[in-house]
Amino acid sequence: MHAPIVALISADPSARTALEHALSEQTATVLVATTTEAGLRLLGERPDLALVFCDDSGGRIARKSLLAQAGQADIPVPVIVLGESDTASAALNAVREGAVDYLPKPVTADAILFSLPLGPSTTTIAPILTRL
């Protein structure tokens, strides 16, 4: 079985480094984009993505554009938004925009595992995240 391919789109170096390190230790292939444009390119070029983490990085990443493109793929790519706010309104807005979940930062491994969508594109990533 191949390692699942996960995209991490974040302009926040500290959040990006921690999540990238945890995922790569668990044999996931982590592709990183540090700008909205790079994230859109990644979504367009990699139909094999199992999951996308989109850290809105305090508004430095245009998550609406990323969520729209992820949802328009032949097989929509699930996106989990990592955000600065811990309000229900922030979570609701992210889900309305197309995210499968919204997690306020700082994010724990348990929160990530609990938020994973069920389905063929993400079933292989659950065991990876159990040890984050």
C-alpha cells in the first residue's frame, strides 16, 4: 500500500512545521504549499490527494478559493480548515464554504483524528494520525 498523500497549505511556519513533521513521521507523503497560489496549483496538479489541511494563517491564505477548487475536482478532496478563532461561527462559515471540518488552533492530534471524514479517499490516513 502506498503512503497517503496529504497537502498542507499554510503560511504559518510554526503550525506548518509541527503538522508536517507529525505526518511525515507516520509515513504520509506531505506536500506543502505556503501561498494560496501554490495551494491552488497543488490541488490542480495532484488528483491523488487523500486530504488537505488548510491553515487560513490569520487570513494570509485565501481558503474560499482553495475550498472551491477542492470541491470541483472529479473526486472532491476533503479539506480540514485550521483556524485562528474558536467560535462556532468560524466553524460554521468554514463548513458552509466547503470544509469537512474546522479545527481551532492549536490543533491536537486527537482533534485531527476525530475530524477525519469517512470514505475511500481518507480511510488510509486514519492509522497514520492515531500516533500524532
